[in-house]
Amino acid sequence: MTQSTYVQEYQAIVNVLNQYNAGGAKADSALMKPAFSDQATIFGVDGDNKLTGGAIQNLFDTIDTAFVPSPDAKAAIIRVDIVGTAASARIDTDNISGYRFTDFFNLLKVQGKWIVVSKIYHTHPNN
């Protein structure tokens, strides 16, 4: 086969997303950095309902300074939508450093490699 199939592209994207999951669970941004473009962004809404985020380095700094290793964290890739060189994905994560998140990722296939170009997230309230 000369052309990639949906299954091959899906698996390549899952591999990228699993780098993100591993870095979060181990509280080590070095594990997740390869999944992201240097130009990637991250945005969310803080506890005061204000927009927060910016450069992806904000995520890496938070992972390395505010998160702790979470061996019991569970992540589920809920969906992956792929059209040509563009894709979006959703991950729900439980018990990562005491939080529960829903993350939405936008990815592009650049020079044959899938890479995250943006992430938005929702932090679920602790019950």
C-alpha cells in the first residue's frame, strides 16, 4: 500500500496522544513535548471564568512544577476525527494529580508526522 489508511493514521495519532498521557501521568513534560509543535497553544477557563493560557510552554511548566506523578491516572481517547492532514481528538483523564480533565486537541500532519498544534481543556469540579 502506498497510501495510508484511516487505521494507520488513527494509530499514529493515538501514539502522539499517548505521549501526552504518559507525560501527565508521570508529571514529566519531557515525555509529552515531542507530541506538540513548538508553536502550539493551550487555553482553558480558570476558576473565575476567565480565559487562561497561551504558549504551550505554560502546560509544560505546570506539569513540571504543580503536578505530581499519578500512577493511578486513567485516560481514555474518546474520539479521533481525521480528514486528510487535519485531525481533532478528545481525551478524558481521571485522577491525574487529583484532577479530572477533558482535553480537546487539534493536530496536523506536517512532513509525514502528526503533531498537536492546539489544546483546549475543561477542568471538572472535584466532588
